[in-house]
Amino acid sequence: MKLHVDKEADALYLRLDNSAIVESEEVSPGVALDSNEADQVVGIEMLCLSKRSSNLNPPPWNSRQRNRRTTLSLRR
């Protein structure tokens, strides 16, 4: 599972696994779900992140800064 926060694009993407994405569906304004061939949700994208919450700062653990993008590896 990986979480990408792009402050410049004001977006968040949560990737649940590495299976191929075959379909994307906007389920509400600015929220899209990516599905694999088995119709399982494998990714979630949220746009306009700063408008959804004023307190969205990714935690500092396991993070790497890349061109204003933060990538977090979440492990169970």
C-alpha cells in the first residue's frame, strides 16, 4: 500500500496493490476509484485536498520528498 500526496497538485493517491488498473470511476466530485480486472478497488484519488480538510499533513515516517510530492509506504 502506498500513499502519494502532491501538494502542488493538491491531490492524494492511495494505491492499495500493484495489479493493473482497467477502469477508473469518479464516485463523487474530485474522488475517483481505480479498479482491476476482478472489479476490486486498487486505487483512490482525491483532488482539491486542501478544501476537504485544513489539517492534512502527511506523517514524517517512511517519507521521501520528490518535487513537492510525498510518498509514504504503509505496511501492515
